[in-house]
Amino acid sequence: MKVFRILITLIVLGTFLLTAACAKTASPAAEEQAAVPTPEPVKLVMLTHWGEESMLKPMQALLDEYMAANPNVTIEYQSTSFDQLLTKITTAQAAGISPDIYHIYNLWVPDFVKGGMLAAPSDDVVAEIKGNYSEGSVGAVTAAGQVWGYPTEINTYQLLYNKKMFADAGITKVPETLDELKDAACKLTKKNADGTLVHTGMAVMPGWDSGVTHPFLSLLWSNNGQYLSPDLSKSLFNSPEGLAVLKLYSDLIKQGCIDPGLGGSYSDFTTGKSAMIIMANWVRAELQTSFVDGYENVGVAPIPHGPSGKSTTLQYNWLWAVDKSSKNVEEAWKLVKWLNTARGAGKASPMGEYLTTALGAIPSGLSDQKALSNTMSEYFMAAFLASTSTTMPEPILVGGQEIKTALQTNVEAAWYGQKTDEEALADAAKEADRILTENK
Amino acid sequence: METKRLSFFTILWTVVKYLLLIVLGAWMLLPFYWMISASLMTSKEIIQMPPPLLPAVPQWSNYVEVTQVLDLAKAYLNSLIVTGLTVLGILFTSSLAGFAFAKYKFRGRDTLFAMILSTMMIPFFVILIPVFYVVKQFGWINNYAGLIMPGLVSAYGIFMMRQFIMTLPDEYLDAARMDGASEFRIYWQVILPLTGPALVTLGVFNMVGVWNSFLWPLLVVQSPDMYTVPLALNSLRTYGMEARVLNLQMAGTVASVIPTLIAFVWLQRYFTRGIALTGLKG
Amino acid sequence: MGTATNPNLTNLQPLGKPKRIRISHNALWGYIFIAPVALYLLVFSIGPILFSFWVSLHNWNMITPVADMESVGLKNFQYILGDDDVFRKALLNTFRFTILGVGTNTVLGLCGALLLNANIRFRTFWRTIFFLPIVTAPLALGMMWGTLLNKNFGLVNRILNAIGLPSQPFLSSPDQALYCIILIAVYQYVGYYIIVMTAGLQGIPEEYYDAAAVDGANWWQSFRHITLPLLRPVVLFLVVTNTIGALQVFDIVFATTTGGAETSGGGPAGATMVLVLHMYNNAFKFFKMGRASAMAMVLFAIIFIVTLVQMRLMRERA
């Protein structure tokens, strides 16, 4: 009976609260109220994955600056972690509550465009983008013949190596060719007297699609191989060149110079479990704080190339895009443009400052790269910056993510010995071709 | 057991029993030891590889820091409201519907019941988008209604309550009807009290589920002031470099486990009695 | 155990109509009580499921408006059941996970319940310990076990080494990864099984055992002929509901094998790829909600059939 009475009270309370809750229309808290309502008050919602404290403050400072100069604009900044970003965007879209502006990974652009989700920038913005960004970066944000936003970070891959381990192993020359890479990897594998592993020559990152495919493609291109046909009608990586790259991995795995089961992430390199790794520039922050032998022992070298190829790295970009269903498309583009335009001759843009200070990333804008050449002159940054002239952009197309995952799954199968190299590439190619045909 | 032989066997058996319990118990506690230990480490210790077994100096300040970085109090309040109301809703709807399925005869009853059961067989995220759309139409995005309403009815709960109520003798109902009680009063004053223990069981398990639910709130909630505890903890991941805030995340997780644990300990005695009586045996 | 509608009662209620009303008083109230629930489920469950079924016959990237979805008929199903290697692997993994997970938990749960039911002190204390994993969010559990099972510096390997056994690759090995996930899942739910079975055990009247003892039965015989049969309904309930849950496993795998960056989960060489994870990837990474919905329909059919079979097999012969 007592339970019963408690239940009654709770139900009554509950109904009361529920009614109150239904009546309440909680509107998201605005970051800052518009001080003086002038022309038309405009509210813009921005979504990125830069939620870390160290990245929130500088961004908020920039937004505050803009709002001070444009008092009728209120900007609400939202962030979510990277692995939830895409889900959040697509579900918000499906429910009709999209943010006005988002910062997205360029691989998603074709699908967004196919769904009619993005608002095309005006012609002058397009011209500005085409004029201030490298061909690779412009291509990275182009789909269906249209440029869709301002590229922000440019990410490339290089061969990172542990200088101290190189010295200990007596290797003076950093590998430049695939053969040299193979050689070095095994020379750098060190075992204890009892056979337990001290460190392997090179690390790989199974379980992560970019971690597997991006280095693979970089090596493929450096070996004069191709990924997809230019008209995106079929896959071209199931070729002698592709096989050679996969064999490089497999042979090294068989010899124990690469261990796919080691730890499986770039932290293997950071913690000294591996002497080398092909990895992107954004790992810099972790290297600065935690590299086992100290940041000064991190070496950066171009991707090793094959006999007939030249060192090429994969490039991908992030970009600012505007949602088509936004009620303030023009204002949104105005804000995005301000963020990405140089403050003055020879000066960096707000984004340029932000990317280099808060993130330690490389801005895609050429004027930014020049204006911030001081920051860019640091050893690590300079090396990656130099690599931006030898890149091939990750192809963006509808179904691109799916092809990438198919490639990843099969490469991993080869690494773990579940398929032969030939089988793995053949299966991946078959899957890729199917996806390409399906999405034509 | 009249024959109590204090034989070697009995002693051995007792030792074995406790040994097994200890081993099982240790296995249960292992991750929690790590969770608590990690929650008290400094950020430097936590990124060490290998991480130390115990913190050098327990950093109780981590718990304070977590509450500062996140509005953990608000998140707790939100979680409490959402969990409380959702569970109440589930108890109410499950017992009402369970009662109907158990004690009433109407055309299509069993088909309807089978249909309800089959809704358990679809993974939630498949119907995520349409439910999201419905919620949006009602204007329930980013408020309590959006968090509570989609969880108000549980097929599992209906199933359980039906089983239980089926074991209650019809005589109680007949007697009440003889006395001229309306059907609803029968439900309120006869069925509900009798199903107390089963309700508690259902309540506690659902409470855990709702408290820990993550995917749905992730999509419905658009602003930090509506965060539930899992969302708040998740937002920690972007607070700093992931590895370095593991200690704070652990502190938050420990803190979030405590309420449900307390509820369990408090309601524990209703538990097993409830399950025993739920007619699962029949 | 059924509801006997006492025909006499239909006279008592104030509708004032003679016995020949089309819906009996009893049925009317049945409908009334069901109505809110039925309505709710229609809006939040049945409706969305039907919508999902509709989507499974199309290609949908969730961004294009619903009206403009491209119809592909049964192609999604053809692909899933024919050419999708990952689906096949996920199916296998999910089945293995379900059978081993539910099986292990049932056995362990029974053992635990027997242990707890015997004369044990501090029963509440032990129960609380077993209940701990259940109240913890799967995300946290996945994280913790991921750390504990880490190949290089995880505690489990350290313990193994301390007693002279070699380190195991655990989650990094395609062979061991799935078993690790099963281990974590067993860990999370064994307490639930123990508690439910304990209650079941406590419901068996002591007299039965006494009678058996009088007849000279030993422990094993009373276990086989009293305990097991009487526990059957409880076990049935646990197995059926938990199989349904296990076939839909997601949280644990997602929490343990996804971590930052763009990992698609699925562990090393897809060793821990399970059906719902594959669905999730299709929906939220590949923009293929149509295919994901088709998979959900297939999964639904599987669950339905499995449940039916289980109930047939395990139903009391009485």
C-alpha cells in the first residue's frame, strides 16, 4: 500500500512536470545576445567538430569580433566530436533543423550535393576561391562542376620516422624509394634477446579506413599507379603497381618488420613501438606533447616512390559550406567569406590564424600560407607544406566512402593473411566497380 | 537438511563456494578498480604507457574539475527528470496494457499482442529517422518531451506485466466487480498494489536503460543545457586531447554510476521477490 | 490462467442493454485500456517500421527529400543476400556472438544463482557486485575493457605474464577479437541472469527438495528432476529475450572497436563486425539508408524465426 501511495504522488508530480515540459519550448541558448537590434536580426548556427577547450576559445573570439562589427548578427556555435559529426548533420537535415554553416570533410560533399543540401556560393566567391587556392584544394571542394565552399585545413601524408632509432640502427639515409623503405623497415625492427619485440620498423593502422587507404594510395601513386579512372567509371588499382604496394606490406608483415596487431594506431609511432609510419600532419599535436624520444627526434620525409614514379601524397581538405535550407544564406556566406579572407595585404585571414595557432594545421589558402610563413617555417610544418605541391586529391564522388571502406577491408584481409594479395585487390576492385556503376 | 555432516566435503564445498564467488566477484570489479584508479590520476599519469596501476597521489580534484567543466549538476537534473518520467510512463502503460492483455477478452487481442512483441525485434536506429521526424513535427526537439515521449512505452514491459498479471487470481477481479467497482478502479486499487514487486523490477531495469541511453539524446538535444549525463560525459571527449582527459571522463563515469547503484541497493529486496512472482514460471 | 468472462457480469454495468451487445463490457474496457498504448505504438513504432520497409525498397541518402527517393524494388535485398560479403561476415559474427554469449551467460548465470542461493553470507553485497556492470553505460564498459585488454600494456596481459602465460593480442587479433567482445558482453549481463535465476530458484518450494531427500535422491538427481524443470520457464524467458537483444548487439561493439577518427568499427579484418554495426555504417557513413533498412527487415525476419523456433523447442510439454 505504501508503494502504491508513493506511486500516486510520483504520477501526479510526473504529469505536472510533463505538462510543464511540453509547454516549455526550450530554445537553444544564444551565445551572445544582439546588443542593438538594427536592420533585421539574423541568427546563424555554425557546426564544427572543434569542441576542444583550446579550440573553442579562439573561435569564439573570432565570432565575437564579427558580431561586434555586425551587431544585427547572432552566431551560435555548436560542436560535436568528429565521429558524430556526419550523423548529426544528416539527421538534422532529415528533421529540417540544419545548422546554417558547417565545417565538413570534403569526402562528404558529393553526397550532400546529390541531396541538394548545399547552397552554392556566389560567382565572386567562387572566383576568389579559385584564385587563392591550389588546384588540388579547389578540386577537393568541387562536385558536379561547382565549387561549394572555402577549403580550410589541407591534410597530407608523409613518412614520419624516429631519428633516434635511425641513428641507433646505423641508418644514415632516409628511404626514398620503395626498396629502400623495405630495407630500412627490417633493419629498424629490433627484438630482445628472448625474442620479444622492442619495436617494429613501420606501423600500420588497421581498423581505420583513412589510416589504411590513405597511406596505401599515397604509395600507389608514388609507384606510378592509379586509383580510379578520371571519368570515375572504373577502378584502376588492381594493377601490377597496386599489387607491388600490397606486396610490400605483405612481405614486411611476413618478415615481422610490420605487425598489424601491434596496437593499430598512430600512437604506435608516438610511443616508440615503431620506427616509421606514414601519417598525416594533424598528428603533430600528439607528437609535440608525447613523442617518446622528444619532438626534436621526429623526422619527416616524402613518401618513398617506386622505380618509375615520383613521390606523391594524398591530400584531403576540410571546408566551410552553407546549408541550402538556411533562412539566411546570404548572411551565412558573408560570415564565411569574412572568416576566409585576408585581413589585409600580406596578412592572414581569421581562419588562417585560427588553423595555425589553435590547431597546428596547414591552411589551404595560398595567401595564408605566405602570410604565415613564419609559423610554417617550423621543421614539421615546413615539410608538410612542401608536400602540398606534390599531392593528388582524394577523389570525391558519390559512394567514395563506400569504396574506401571496401579497399580498407580487403587490404586488411591481406595483411592478416585471410586473403592473398591478388585476391584482396581483385575483390576490392570488383566491389569498387560495382559501386561506381551503381552511382553513375 | 537434517543430516548435517560436518564432513570434509561440507567444508570443502564451503571453501569452494566462497572461492568461486571471490573469483567471479574479482572479475566483476576489475574494470571498476581501473575506472576509479584512472579517475584519480593526473593527466600525465594517464597517458603514460604503460599506465601505472595506482595513482601516485589520488587527485580528488578531478571530480571537482569535471563538475566545473561540464554543468554536471544540470545534466544530472535533466537525466533525473527524463529517467523518472520515462520510467513512470513505462510502468503505467505496461501495467495498463499488460492488465488488458492478461484479463480481458477482446477480438484481435492475441494478434495485437504478437504485433507489440514484434516491435521489440527492430533495432532502434532503423526507425530513428521517422521517429525523429515525428518528434520534430510535434515540436519536441531539444526539450524534455522529445527525450521522454519516444521511450514511454516498452513492449518488453508489456510482456512482463502481462505474464505477471496472468498469475493473479480472477477472483480478486470478480469480487471487486461484484462490489460495483469500475474497471479503472480495479486497475488502480486492485491490480497496481498487487503488482508492486514486478513494477519495481521493471522500473529498475528501465531506469538503467534510460539513464544510460545515448544515441537518441545525442540527436534530439541541440544545446548543452539539455544534456543528459551520457551526453555531458561524451562532450568531455572534445574537451581536450582524448587521451589526456581520460581521467576526467572516468571521474564522470564513476559519478554517473552511483545513482543507479544506490537505487538498486535500496530496491534490491523487491527485486527478487518481484521476479519470483512474475509468473515467468508459468 | 485465462480470463473467463462471467456472462452474468455483463448485466451489472450501467449500459442497460440486454445481453446481446456486440462488444461485451469486458472487451470494451480491454480496448479502452489498450487504446493509448496502441495509438502510441502506431505513431512511434509501427508507423516508423512501415516507413522503414518502404525505404528499404528505395535508395535514400537521408538528405534527399523522401518524395524524391529513387525506387529500386528488391535490389537492396538482392545485394545483401547475394553479393555483400561484409553482410555475410557480420551475420556469422552475430550468430556466433549470440549463441556463445547467451549460452555462456545462461550457464554462468545458473551457476552464480546456485552459488548465491546456497548458504552465503552478505548476499546483498554479492548481488550488488554482480549488478555493477549492468548499471554502467556500455560506452564506459567498452572503453575500460578496451584498455584492460590492450595488447601492450593492458592489465590482463600483465596479470597473465605475472603467472607465466604469454601476452595475448586480444582485440588486435582477428581470431581473438570476437571472443573478447563476447567476454565483455557476458561480463555486462551475467549479473542480470544471476538475479533472475536466483528469484526463479527461490520460487521453488523447499518441500520438493525435502521430499526428494526423503526418497534418497542425491543433489544431482534433485537438480535434474526438480530444479531444472521448474526453472525452465525462467530460462525460456531469459533465453528468448536475450537472444532478441544479442542479435541486435551494437553498443558494446561500437564502444570497444570505434574510437575517434573515422574507424568503421568491425575490429581487425572485420572480426567484430556485427549486423547492426554494418547497418549503421551503411546508413550513416555510406549514405545508404535504403540498404540499411533492407538489412533491418532481414534481421527482423531472422529474429522472428529464431524466436519462434526457440519457443517451440523450449515450451513445456504440459
